[in-house]
Amino acid sequence: MTALPQERRVVTAIPGPKSQELQARRTAAVAGGVGSVLPVFTTRAGGGIIEDVDGNRLIDFGSGIAVTSVGSSAEAVVRRASAQLADFTHTCFMVTPYEGYVEVCELLAELTPGDHAKKSALFNSGAEAVENAVKIARAYTKRQAVVVFDHGYHGRTNLTMGMTAKNMPYKNGFGPFAPEIYRVPVAYGYRWPTGPDNAGAEASAQAIDMINKQVGAENVAAIIIEPVLGEGGFIEPAKGFLPAIAQFAKDNGIVFVADEIQSGFCRTGQWFASEDEGIVPDLITTAKGIAGGLPLAAVTGRAEIMDAPHSGGLGGTYGGNPVACAAALGAIETMKELDLNAKAKRIEEVMKARLAAIQEKYDIVGDIRGRGAMIAIELVQSGTKDPNPAATAALAKACHAEGLLVLTCGTYGNVLRFLPPLVIGEDLLTEGLDILEQAFAGI
């Protein structure tokens, strides 16, 4: 799998002296608007470990934000991408095409929900995929309005910033944003006023009512939602919510788009999170986990919808780069061979058991949620549901100091999210959870 020893090693302060030297160079040369969770500079990564320039080895509970699900140096990804790199790096698919792009599209048709005829178009990033899904939906429906949801995240381009719910750091000072974007409630069970059991029915009714009254269903081109909301806090919409919204879309000729950029490719224990409630999206956007760390994204959907834009209306110079396509073929090969859906389910089993034990001891853990290897805890003030971003930041800092890379998220900045590579060893997973538990004891 990887030659990198699969064991945590902390030999300096984190970040160490060499990372600090590089950080000084970075500060002088890299734009200040580009942040980092932890300024340790990586030299090698693979399996469940990241090794830095000082020789520290960190347990990876981030996967480069759900990208390196197969590990950061998976054999099949390296083998296929290296072979392609030796043959040619680029022709532009819109100039002279190549088989790898076609093969990726064939696999996407096979793996995504639904047995209808499907086609795909390949791009570079998740935001590009979402933006093109909107273009395709508008071309197909001849409508303009786009409906998105509270706590949603869809990217950093102008259109996708407008679709994203959270102001800081994604939107603040960057407007004006694209028009014809409308935001409606989502079934956030933990924070729903009448409780999680009512959230699915009540939130879907509210959302549909708002669409009908404020937008007009006949004006809506697309409804776009993450089946598990990522940056917003790993929110699983309460049961019944997604089916109701998908049915409303179907009844009104609206293109239903599942943004599976963070939740796709075995991350939740299924190929795609939509499968949990049997949702069959009209279009599905993918990126992150698709290509083992190389930049690739896709829009996949019903053939008649995908074919709505005129020839030449979709594309981009690097979209579906041949090396990235080869990496995707290697990543999907790895997912199938190692049954990474089963691995994700096992990670959930281990993590949720440990996190439940932590919740028993510490009442600042308000909620444990997520599926597969997409798990989160929401931190609150003791005895309330008031968000506790200070504790969240303190826990992340304590974990980092001990060589465990964890990420935070959430509209209120109070969610610790766990995205370990699906190939992580169970010993590393357990050790990482030990570090997390120690961090709780120290705050």
C-alpha cells in the first residue's frame, strides 16, 4: 500500500523548526488569503500517516478534506498516473480526445445511483462541477432560479459563493454575487425547534412552501443539496427530508442535483450518500475522492439533461486531464478491490462507539453524527445547545500538538469533523481516538 511506516512519531514541537522556516518563506511569497489548518510542511504521506519535514509522523484524520480516501500514495493511482504521465500530459479533450476520459465517464454511469441512461462531463474542481450543473439545468429547463439550503457549501467561484450559506471565510467582502439564488431551510435535526423526529416533515414543508411562494416552482431550474452537508457541520438531513424535496422537484420539472463532492466515492459507506434513502438524483456532482488526490471533478446525470447544452457549451482547457483520469481509474480500482465501503462502515462502528463513550463523560459533546468515515461531533456550552467554538479550537490544537490531524467545520465553528483515509489501519484509528479522548481531559 505504502512504504511509509504506519506509526505516529512526534520528535519535535509541532510545527517543528524546519516547518517554521518554510512558514517564514511562505509568509513572504504566498498570498495571505490562503490559510492552513496546521502549518507543518509535508514530505511524504500514505495510508493513515502524514510525514513532515522535521520527521514527525501525524495520524491523518483529514484526508486532505475527504480527497485521499484511498491514501495519499495508493499503488494503483501512482502506477496508472505515472504510466499516463510518460505517454502524454495533455492534449485538451476538446482538441483531440483520449480513452481515459471516456472510461471515467463509463464508470461514473455504472457507479452513480439509478439505472437510466447517463452521461458525464469532466472538470477540475468541485466548484466547477457545481457551476456546470447549474448551466446544464438551466439549458435543459429554460429556467433561471436555483434553490439551495441553509448550512450548504458549494464552492468559492462567484456563482458557488452565492450558493454557499456561510459568510466567513467564504463570502465576506467578495460580493456582489450571482442573482437568482434562493435559500431555504434544511432539516438540521439537532437544532430543529420541535426536535429531530419532526425535522424531516416540517423542514421539507417549509422549504417547499417558500419555493412556491417566493420563487414559483415554474421558475426553478435546479434544487441543489449535499446529501450530507459538509462544511456546514456534517449535517445529515432528517429522514424523509431528501425524498420529499426530490419528489417536489420531479413533480415540478425541476432538476434535482446531489452535490456529492465531499460525501461521494465510499466516504459514507456507500458509493454515494444519496443511496441511503434511495434518492436517484437527476444530476450528481463529484470531485474530492474521485482521483486519489489529483484534480478532477464531474457532473453525471440523465443523458437527456446532460445533452441539453449546445456543442461547445461545456468544457475547459484542463477538464478531464489525462493524468487525472488515469488516477481516477486507479482510485476506483482500489475502492473496488479493497471494498472501501465496508472499510468506511467499520470506521463508523469504531469511531461512534468511542465518541459515545466520550459524550457520556463530557457534556460539551452535544451531538455525534455522520455516516461511514464522515463523522462529526458538535460541541456546545455545558447544559445548553449554545455553540462552543472555543472548545472546538482548543481540542483541535491539543490533537495537533500530539500528532493527530483533525479538522473543524460548521456554520457556528463548533464541529470537529473526522475524515480518515478509508485505508487507515485500525490501530492508528484507535490511537487517534485515544489522543482525542486525552484532549478532552485536558480542556
